[in-house]
Amino acid sequence: QGRLVESGGGLVQAGGSLRLTCVASGMITSVFNPYDWAWYRQAPGKQRELVASIGGPRSANYVDSVKGRFAISRDNARKRVYLQMDNLKPEDTAVYYCNTLKQALAWGQGTQVTVGQ
């Protein structure tokens, strides 16, 4: 089934940008392509929440708190899912994970995003 590997997190100041990458390592494209993919995040002391999801090229959905600031995309040939995050806010601080929209795969290690004041 493959392994999910997230990267691209870091420490930024409020208003800054980051681009997260998720690689479905070891997954063949015929398995990757049919899935709807999603980014989730988990802040300290809070439950994991869905941030954005994508099926086809024009089927992205976002939680209200990130609309207009985040953009999800996918590269089926490279089996990657991206999350472009602009105008970051301190409340975006969390560990970010990718998975299918139905959370069908084992969770990866995530990537830490920390947004300073």
C-alpha cells in the first residue's frame, strides 16, 4: 500500500508561507489515482482535523478557517499531494498529516508547522 511521508514544515512568522509535500512512497499510481486525498492537522491538546481535500483538479474543499489562504493540489504521476499555505496565522500551528479522505492508510510522521506572532 505504500507509506506516507510528509515534509516542508518549519517555523515562520505570521503572514509567512510554507509549502507542504506528501509522498505516497511505494504506492503504484493505479492505487494512488482513484483516491480523494486530504491534509489534516493536529494542534497540541486538540483532535486531528480535516484541513483540505482534493479529488479531481477542480474539486478542492477547505475548512472555513483556511479558505483563501491554503491551496491543495496533487500530482498523480509523482504520487504527491501538496498544501500551499499563505498568510499563516499562529492558530495554524500544528502537526500536519496527509491521508486519503477516508483515512484509509496508516498515518505518517507528519510535519510540524509553527507560526510565530
